[in-house]
Amino acid sequence: MTSNWMKIVLKAQKIKYGKNLLLKGAPVIFNKKGASMEFGDNVTIKSSFLSNLVGLYSRTIIVTRAENAFISIGNGVGISGATIYARKGITIGDNTCIGGNCKILDNDFHPIEAESRNKLLSDPHGGDSDLVPAKEIHIGKDCFIGCNTIILKGTVLGDGCVVGAGAVVSGKFEAGSVIAGNPARVIRKITHE
Ligand SMILES: CC(C)(COP(=O)(O)OP(=O)(O)OC[C@H]1O[C@@H](n2cnc3c(N)ncnc32)[C@H](O)[C@@H]1OP(=O)(O)O)[C@@H](O)C(=O)NCCC(=O)NCCS
């Protein structure tokens, strides 16, 4: 059930959400002006320590951080204590499970070059955030993302991918890939024979 105050928070930020949004604990949700965020039907977001018995280290945090950034979360998606942070865009397909404590970050938060990084850090207005490397992330439908994974900018996971616990993922992976490790590599393919 979505509490009334959370509905107010979502509506005030022009966030669209479907039927049966289930919140266990209070997530942190911030949608920047000019950005878009939407949740499909039957989405579950867990944010309290024991709402997933894997043990959540933090509340779920879902953020668009730049004008024109977008986050689109499909029907039936489950999210447990994850951070989903977009400067460009992140899509998550229907019925994908995001395991406990995942970080899905479509940007590096800081520029790579020290000079640019220092310039941004010293600017009280945040400076030119285009200097922060960012690329969209697309996660297909029916994926299973293990706990404590980190999914980095530019990642594309096809439908039905499985990501092993603790993986650090960067790159493009075909539908039905089981990937694991740091950097994550394909350990097998799921076949339906
Ligand atoms: C990725 C996963 C699904 C693979 O399961 P599986 O297909 O049964 O694979 P196996 O256990 O047979 O392991 C196959 C190989 O991958 C390796 N492997 C499996 N999971 C791994 C992981 N998370 N990281 C690194 N290597 C992993 C194994 O060591 C094994 O290597 P080997 O062939 O050299 O011996 C599973 O290990 C996993 O990580 N599940 C996620 C659990 C989780 O986080 N649940 C959500 C909680 S909220």
C-alpha cells in the first residue's frame, strides 16, 4: 500500500505510478524538475532493514539528477534497498527482481580528469554537470539481479539475464545470460530446452 504522505511526495514531483505500489519502509525518491520517473503496476519497494531478510544496508534511493533524465520501472518489479540514480536514463523491464543493496548508477558522480573534478567540487552551484560521464542503462524484463551488485553506466542486460551476487557489471549482455564476477562475465546461458 502507498501511504498518503508518499502519494503526496510522488504527485508533488510529477512521478507516475501504477496500481498496487507496495512500499515496505520509506524510500528516498527525488525527481529533478524537467526529469521523468514512472513506476508500473504491482511494483514493490523495500526500504527497512528486515523487509528483505538478506538484510538491507540502506533504504531504497531512486533519483533523477539532471533535467531530461528518466527512470522507467516496469510492472511487477521488486526493489530491495537499492540505489537507482540517473543523470541520463535507466529503464527496468517488467518482472525484474533487483536484489538487496544493489547500486544502479548511470553516471560516475565525478569527472575522471582531476582538473574538471576539482572545478566541479569547488563550484557552489554544482558547475557544469555535463563533465560527469553518464550513459543510459537498460535492464530487460524478467531479469534477476543478485544482492550487492553494482551496475555501471552504459550497461544493457537483455531479457531474462541473471546477475550473480556481488557482481560489478559494465557492458552489454545478450538475453538469457547468467553473468557473475568483477568484471562480470557470462558463466552460462539459459536455454529453454
Ligand atoms: C549467479 C548464480 C545465479 C549462479 O548460480 P548457478 O547457475 O547455480 O551457478 P553455480 O553455483 O553452479 O556456479 C557456476 C560457476 O559460477 C561461479 N559463480 C556463481 N555465482 C557467482 C558469483 N555470484 N560471483 C562469482 N562467481 C560465481 C561459481 O564459482 C562456479 O564457478 P566454477 O564453474 O569455476 O566452479 C548464483 O550463484 C548467484 O549469485 N545467485 C544470486 C543470489 C542472490 O543474490 N539472491 C538475491 C538476494 S536478495
